[in-house]
Amino acid sequence: MTHRRAVSPVIATVILIAVAVAIGIAVAFWASGLTTSFSKYEQLGINAGWATKTTSSSTTVSVGSTTSPTAATTGDWIVALQGTNTGSSAATLNQLQANGVPLTFSSTTTSFSSGGQWVAYVAAPGSSSYSQVTSGNPTVVQGGSFIIFVDLQASKYASGQTVEIALISASGTNYPKAIQLP
């Protein structure tokens, strides 16, 4: 008759506890990774917005040292929006709408070629130096700020009218701002 020796109950208990602790640690790391990736969010805040009716072909709007391109046509409105990203991740702007109508992103630096266009300037967190976005979709980093200029055609809008300008991000979030035209 052969005698088989089994693992003692004390050693078996120690092994089970060690395995349970290892699995618990692995699950904790996995869960913390999930919460970190799901807790990132964008939050654009439009701090200021106003409109100016152009009176000549050289009318521009300035926000600090950043100046808009000139309007496409005398009598158009140039709308300025200024804001920041207070979220925990970058926000990419896919579209801008005026009263629900999509406007065209422009990389122009001196003058809008037609009404219904917009340009964007972005700045790093804590910086007052804005750079114009000339290609791709404008991205506002966490803590960064932005300035957007919009050319609204005089033939489509009237003085005293309230226009809702909506920034639409890549995540599908809509950031509206109501502007009354002078």
C-alpha cells in the first residue's frame, strides 16, 4: 500500500489567500483604469460673445491682440466668441452652426471669402498668445482657450435678430450662445 501525502491544511489556506489577494489586486488595477478613461470629459464654456455690423470693406473685430479677418461684404456681421475648455480632456470642434445652419470652416487670415464662414484661434493653458487653426478641426486642450470669429451674411440676418451660434464637438456635444445682432 502506498501512502500519498497531501498538502497540509495550513499550506493550502496560505496558497488560497495568496491567490485571492493577487486576483483582488489585479481587479483593482483594472477597475481604476476603467474609471480613469471614463471620467475624462470636455466642457467648453463660452465666456463672451458679441456682434459687429461691418461698415466698410476693412472692418475687423479684435479680442485682445487677436483680430478677425475682414467681412466678405460690407454690411455683414462679424460675431466674436471667446471661451475656455474647463473639462478634463481636449475638445475638438467639428462644426459651427448659426440658427441650426452649418457654417464653413475657413483657414483665411486676412478676409472672409464669403459669408457663412468661421475661423478659430486657440491658446495653450495660461497663455494669451492665440494661434490661428489653418487646417483640420480646431482642438482646445484641457485648460486652453479659444476665440472664434464668424461672418454672417447681411442678406440672411437682420438688425435686432437673435442668432444662436452653436459649437458642436467631436463627441456630439452642443455648446450654444445667443447673440443679438446690433
